[in-house]
Amino acid sequence: MKKDLYFLLLFLLIFSACGEESPVPNSNLYIKFKVDGQEIFYQANALSPSLLNYDSNHKVYNAALQVIAPGSNGTKDFINILIRSETKIQTNLNYRLSDGIQIGAFTQPKILFTYADEKGDIYNAVILKESYPNLDIKDEAELTFTKIRDGIMEGIFSAILIGPVSSATGRGTGIKTISQGEFRLGYVESNS
């Protein structure tokens, strides 16, 4: 009887594990990408999850991804990507900065993308070309979610960023190319 109970418990344990995904360990949360060909990898943690929300004031759906590299003081080694959409954020849809989004009376970039390197120099893609047709705007960013469920979001991204950004001089003329971006991050959902 004791032996049968042991096998029954073992069978139930194995069977129940097959039906559900186990919780994701922090070591599986990350964002990685190349900056001008140099590989960057930031281990993420569950204490700084990404966010999906609906902003009822502006009638916009948002996805905010932010990862600060371990050991960073928050002024360097971080990446921040905000996606804004007229419809609920979904998988297998290519979100592009250049598509623009109507927020109030203004068309704004669909993606706001910021990266700070190991020195603390900040580069971003935040200007919509159509807003300044007479200027040579090089800002570009795109992101596709491949998974959004069970508290995990995954996807790929790329960007052309301009900088460094300085409060004294404004935005520089340097270019950083972000390629082969990939992420697996925890997320929370909220409404505002």
C-alpha cells in the first residue's frame, strides 16, 4: 500500500508538471543586441519587469521595456524601449518608429528607443521623419513581439540611434546601429 501510494504521488507529480510551464528563473530573463557589431548582454531580473498598459487618457496601448545592466548606477549601461499603439500590443506585428501614431492633435513616433553605453553616453531614436521633412532624420527602430503570455514577453528588435545626447549641446550627430536584438523579459499588466 505504501509503495502504491508512493508511485501514485510520483505519477501525479510528473503528470502535473507536464501540463504547466514552470516558473521562469531570473537567469532566463535577458536582453541582448549588437551595437555597431559589438555584442551586448544584460541579465534582467524579475524585480524590474516590463509593462503592458492601456493609457485611457490618451487612448494608447503601451509596452515599456527597460533593462539596466547588473552593476549599473542607472546612468549608464541601460536600454529603454517604449512602444505605443492604437490597438492592444500583440505578437507577430512589426512595430516601427516610422509608422507614427496619432496622440491628441500630433503624430508621434510609434517607438521611443534609448540606449546608454558603458561610458554613460546616451543615444536615441525619438524623432519622426515626417514631422521634419526638410531635415535629414536618421532615427529608426523596429520591434516584433514573438511571445506575450504567462508573464513573459519575447521578441526581436533593431534601431538606428543618434547621439550622444547632452543637456548642454542637445543631440549629437553620432550614429549607433543596433542589430540582432533579442529579449526574454518578465512583464506586468496595468491600466491607467
